[in-house]
Amino acid sequence: MKKVFFLVALALSSLLSARAADGISTATARLLNSTPAMRATADARKAVRNVKSQVVNGIETIQAFVHLNDGNTDDIIAAGGTIHSHFGDNLVLATLPVNSINALAAKSSVKQVAVAQMMSLKTDKARQYTGAEQVWDGINNGLGENFDGTGVVLGIIDSGIEYNHLAFKDADGNSRVKRVYDPRTSATGGSTVTINGETLTGRQYTTASQIAGLTCDTEDESHGTHTSGCAGGSRVGNYSGMAPGVDLVLCGCGDDLTDANIAESVRYIAEYAKSVGKPCVISISLGSNVGPHDGKSNICLAYDALVEEYDYNPIILLACGNEADMNASLVNQTITNADTPLATYWSASGLPNNYAMYGNLDIWNNTSSPLQVQFVIMNSSNVVQTITSKITPTAGGVTVNGISNYFGSGNLTVYGGVDENNNRYNIMIDGNLQAKSSGWSYTRNRIGVLIFGSQGDVISM
């Protein structure tokens, strides 16, 4: 059964005020609204897209960013949490028992609990258009010296890194990899990592023998080997990376490519570079189209705090522009008339019956003003048939009824609330639908969504 992503655009108008209930983000609400059984299998996890928990010693846990009001972490510890890192005074990364999140979020010391979210892989462009070879031979090209990365720490955070690949060895066959860090709680071997008295998740591998004994963080992916080779690969035949002289620190996240693990890896690389007195560049060919796109997501706040913390100013590079015509933000519209919503639809024209459709729609207002949504069916003549009344989202999620008339099974769930990082209202819609086995046509029936806000609201997705 093939999968098709849920892509749907939006609409606008007016409504009531609601803040993310009980200090939890919309992603956290989606996690808590699912069942442990759903979160335990890969296919079912798509219903709680971008979040992933783990059972440790019989207790289901998940990494989360905890925003504090006063920096006091006592309530996190009392809830059974393990603190891994501070990002500034009031942003803490911790592993929490899932069943403790609601109670923790209700504490006066806690502003918001935001569970770690999965990120997606990106890629990079070929180097032949950059003139890299001229920079390496800088002395003969008017630069005064050669620049091939020698004396610089290059950190790579990715998934699917073959740590002993030929591209990571020097001309004598010695590894150029100085450190390997695996931020996953499932990592074994090596040693633990303690920075500023706080223990990071995962394990580090610091000796030549430890690194030589590693294979790959996951056999299901090779993206990390590709990006590491592009950025800092040695000369292999006629090919090499952009900076073949750098010291490599490789951080493989396997199938746990979360913003939390990425944040831990950035800290690890920055700390290593500080310890050896070298500048560092951290390359992250990853990202997500989900989020506010305003620099106020949890991972962006962590980046900012880390750059400020290390006085040598590590450089963090993020993937951008590798998605062709798949825009990061599909809609950026101002509501001019509160009574007229913007209508759009999700269409998968020409596909056969029995297709599963899943995915999510992430909608942001530019203010804390609440939004409402309404679902419709659009046929080939663009005639709209209303299938729900206006829905006021809640942090716990509102399940949409009436979809089974148009789909064989599945549901839509709408979550909403004000994000504490940027004081903007956020709606997330989860779709997990199965087409009817017969009598279904994607060209005849398309599910649409209307989004209602207040005049002057700027809606982005």
C-alpha cells in the first residue's frame, strides 16, 4: 500500500482566544492523544507524525524541551525526568516519562513542555560551481595562503554515516575522524559525555580503536556519508569534499533524527572544538518545513544559546534551497475580510483505490489571536460540500467526524494553541486516511480546509 503525503493549503477569518492548554506544545498534545501501541510501530507513528517515544526499563520516555519560568529544575527531577542540557537559563532538554508530562506541565515552574520532533533529511549541491580548488591553492590564486580546512574542526550531524569510509582517511590511510558522538539513548560502548556537570544523552567514541570498531549509525540510510564527504571528504580519485583538510567530528543520529538529538550534537561538537582550541564549523544538511519560520522554534533557540555560550563563535550551517519548488512556506496571506475564508484542497489526482493518505498541515497566525477550521469536500466542478461546522481546536485535539462518508477509514485531528516561544497561535492538522476500496475518484472528491481568523491576521503555513 503506497503512501501519499497530506498536503492541503488554507483559509481565514475570526474566533475565540485559547492558549496551549496546561503548558504543552501542539506536538506534545498530539503525542499524549495517541496510544503507546500507536507510537511503538513505524506505520502507526505517522498518526503522531514527527514525534517518537522509547520504552526504557518498562517506562515509556521521550526527550523534550522544557521551558522554565525561573530556571528551577526541581519539578523536572521530581517528575522522573533526566536533565541533559541547558540552553540559556530557562530552556532545558530532558528525558521525561510520557505519563508525567501533563502533571509537569501544570507546575508553576514550567512555562511549556515541547516533546522532541523528528527532522527530515536534506542534501547539498555539487562543488564544481564554487571554485573550491582555487581556494585550496590560495597561494597561487592571490589569497596569500591555502584554505583546505586544515586547523578547523568540521562537525557533521546526520543519519547514515559510515564512520570508516575511505573518504574520511588521509593519504596514509589514517582516520581523520577525531570524535564520534551518537546522541541516541540506545547507543552502546564508548563513554558517557558530561559538559558543565550535565550528562548528555548517548555515547562518545574518542580513541582510534573505538572509532575503528564502528560501522554506521544505521544501515538503512547513507545520507550522512554523502553530506560528510561533500563537506570534508578526502581526495578519492578525482573527487573530494569542500574542505579535505579538516578534523572531522561525526554525529550519527540513525532513525532518531530529532531536534533534541541535533541540539545535543551541536553542543558536543562545539565543546570538542573548544577543548582543542580550534575554530569549528557545524554542518547540518537537515531540516523541516514544519514550524513558525521565525527563528523561535526550540532548535533555533538552542542554536542561538550555544553560539552565544562559546566565545569563539562556532559557525552553524543549515540546509536551505535543496527542495526545488517545494516551498518552505506555501501560504503567507493577510485576512482582509473576517467573513471570507481562503479555501484550498488536498488532491491526489489519478491515483488508484486503496491508497493510504497521511501527513500534517502546520498553520501559524502572526499573533496569539485564535483560529478556527472547517473541512469541506470539493468535486471536479469545484462545488463545495460542507462536512463539518467550524472547529475550535484544543491542545488535546479535536477529532473530525463525517470523513468516513468520503474515505474508507481513518480520521482527521485538529490541535491548536498559543506557542510560548513566539506568542503565536498554531494549528496542526493530522490526517490518517484510507481511501474506499471502490467508488472513489481523486478527481471527483478532494478534501479542502477553510481557516477562519480575524481581520488583519497574517496566516502562514
